[in-house]
Amino acid sequence: MKLRKITAMVAAIAAAGLGAVAASSANAAVVTVGGTTITLNARSADQLTGHTFKVVKVASYDVYGDTPNQSVTLVTENALKQDIADYLKYTGSGDPLAWAQQQNQAKLDQSTASPWLGDGATRGLADKLASKATTDATPTISGTTAKFTLASPGLWLIVDQAATGTSSKAIPILAGTPLILNKTNTSAGTTYSSGQIDMKNQTMTVSKSVDNNQTVPAGTDANYTITTTIPNYVGYKVKNYQFTVSDKFADGAPLSYKANTLTVKVGDQTLADNDYTVSGFGAASKTFTVDLSAYIQAQGFKGTPAKDSKFTDAALVGKNVTITYAATVNGSTGNTGAANSPSITYPNDPTNSESKQTVPGTSVKVFNFDYTLVKKDKTTGAALEGAKFAIKNSNGQYLAYTTGKDGKGAWSTLDKQPAADAASGVFTTGKDGKVTFPALDAGKYTIEEIAAPSGYVNPGVSFNFEIKADLQGTGNSQTANPTYEIAADGVSSDRWGLVSNGSSAEVTVNNVKSITQLPLTGGAGTVLFTVVAVLLIASGAFLGIKSRRKTTIA
């Protein structure tokens, strides 16, 4: 019974570096069968890229007995005996690992609850021995695996040397080279160590999206969602632990955080305001930070932590964090768009709680579009000041654009077409003949001339156009390549032929001083002939009546 127990515990520590060890056999030979390799397996290549390692051998395999009754114990390396004895508080002269296993209550442990074992005895031993790993070891890295070829079989400690820009520093890793006992022609034997172990570090990501539509007119809210996960904090010190999620507008972005729209969820639970702290979320701010450090401390460690207490409860690890909020668009974005991007900050070195890593997320943009109208004399091409226009959306609602003292602009709807002298909803050309309809959403619109410049006639110019966004690229490189298509339906759009067609952000609308200057061809010409004919008929009838009156009087 005792031999089976010892063998099982050796298998645990050799296979995963997490368990107790057996007493050594004084007369057994150290096994040399099974190879000298250990392979670290990562979830992503970023966990391995750029990392460097040092190693130290902790124990050799001591195999005794004959097949099918072979067993194995571990023999502690002489160079580490005193360190291990000190850690275990062993004062004898024998093998400290052997002594540890012979105690009624095992001095070393194995846990399947978390591969990080924050306060586990074996985890503590690995941390204790980390400084003894002084031999450089360069693995062969292929994708998500790093294969070490070591000097001899046995239990080794592999120590990652530093975090990189994309992944955290791994905690010290105890792992054994491959070992299979009692293998025969008819039996696969028992695997005590596969020579495979997970890379004990992590890569963190944060992403962001804007709900429904990336084209947002001034005065309308853009609704954002930030998504990340809670990092693996087990094995890190509880005190001074930090995990924050931040958001930042690009310089000059016409965006303002909207009060009372921020929500934070962990998993499916919406957190209460006192579960986290938030700073900077306000209309005048360009960045905000949500701090979940206290929440993780409270949920991941029960009770009041002592100075050097480490997390052992992995209940929150890997849970989704979802942050939603609204930001009001308050001006023109240009075709490059208005960007804002998320980031997270967390400890990236289990041995140094002061070492933090900030991981940026991909920027997400919103867009809107300016449309400029140029008013010119049809004959001379001169710019015309004082022409007045109104614009309405695809629902037939007239729109007004207002700019506050703070320079922030917003579109709103009107009940009816504004009068030429109205305070809002009227867009008047300047000395250069231009007027701009700023920060429009993609979609369909109608522009109507409601008053001509002094000395010109207004035959009722009206035309329809559509803005198509054509967003290209992603993240920071995303741009809009909009088109502005004027509808060519002959009657309801540009019925007088005074609007130049095209696909640019600028359109020319001509004016005439006399109705005789209007074009007389196409659909518009037919309408005009009808108008002129009616005028002539009415004029002829009036002259006939006047003539008859004169004859009667005579």
C-alpha cells in the first residue's frame, strides 16, 4: 500500500510539477530511458514569442524493481538540498524530498483546482527555487510549442525571464522529462511524465465595437461596447493587485461621454456602482478608467489578506468583462473618422506586483459627412451670396443644425419647412456662394431653395441626393470613401436642370434672373413649355377681353 502511494505521488510531481515526492531508494540506478525533452504548450504563439528561459535540475528519476513491478522515486539534486530543506523546515541529514513524503501530513501538494497554485506548497517551492535557475536554455519554438532539450532526465524547473509586449511573464514551471514504466510488448505501461506541460503565462486582449452603425450624425449618440476577460490572478499578491479597463478618444475627436450611460458586467452579472470605481467619465473628458481591482480582491480572496497573501480562488478567472456606454457626436468627423480605443492594465509578473502591462485594443471609428452647396449665376458663373436653402431627411422631416457656445453642433428635426427669415433650419450662402450642411449621416436627403439671392428668381429648385459611406479598412486605418449621388428622376429632383450632377462632396446650383433663362429641353423643358403656354394663354385671354371692352366702349 505504501509503495503504491509513493509511486502515485512521484507521478504527480513529475507530470505536472504539482505534488509530493517519494522516498529515494539507496541502491537503485537512475533511469536514462525516456528522453531528455520537455515541451511547453501554449494557447497562442504570443505566449512564447520573445520569451527567454533559464533552467535548473531539481531531482533525478530513481527507478527500481523489474517489469511489471517497476517503481520510481525522486533523488534531490545536491545543489538544491539545503534550499529545499530550508523551505520544508527539515533539519535532518537525509534527502529533504524523501522526508517530506514520509510525514503523516504531506509537506508538498497537488491541486487540480488551478494550475497556478497561488498558496500551494509546491508552488511556493518552485518560487523559492526560481533564483537557482541560472543555466540558459533556448527551446525550439514552433507555433504554440517550445521544446527544451535538457542535459539529463528528471524533474526540472523552467523559469521565464521577462514579460513581453504581448504576454505576461510565466510563473516558474516544474516539469519532468518523459517517463514510462512497465512497458512491454503487450502493455503500454504507465506514464509518469509525458514531458508536456502548459506554458504558465497569459496573453490578454481587449476589443471594442460600436453598435448598429458606424455613421452617426452630429447630435446623435454612438453606443460602444468594450469586451475583455479577467486575467489569471491566482499566484499573484492580493495587496496592490490592479486590473483596469480604460477608454480614450483620439485627439480632436468630436465625441463627448454621455452621463449615466456607463454599465459594467462580469459574466452575466451587472455590477453595482460600489463594485468598481470609475474616473474621467464626463462630457468634458477625453478618457475614462474603470478599476476592477477591489472587486477581484474581494471575490478572489476571502477574508483579510496578510502582507504577502496570494490569490488561490480562481472563480473569476477568464470571466467576460463587458462595458457599455454612449458618447454624443458633436461635430464633423471628416473622412478619416473619429476614433477612440480601449486598453487594459494588469500585473504581468507574478514575482513582482509592481510590474504592470498595458494592452491596447483596436481603435473603432464613427463617421459623418459634410455636404457643400455652391450658388452661382447661370450665365456668368459668379458666386451668389444670400441664397437660402432647407434640407429634409428621408422621412420628409426638415432639419436644423445648431452650434452651441462650446462649438458643439447638433442636428434636430422641425415640424415644417422653415420660413426664409426663420432662426433655424435656414442655410444661407456666403460671399463665396457656399453653404455647408455639416456632419450628416449616410442616407437620403432633399435640399430645397426657399429664397433666391437679390435680383434672381426662384423657380422652386429642389433636388434629392444620397450619401453612401463606403467604409474601407479596419481599426486606426479605417477610412470612409463617400459618394454623393444626385437622383436623376427628372421631375422631383432638379426639375429645372440648374443642379450639376456628380459624386463629390460639393454640388453647384445655378440661379437665373429671368424665367427665359431656364433650360427648354428634356423633362424640365416640357414642364417649362407648359408653364409658358399657360402664361401665354392667360395673357391672350386678358388681351382679348381688354380688346372687346375697348370695342364696346367705342
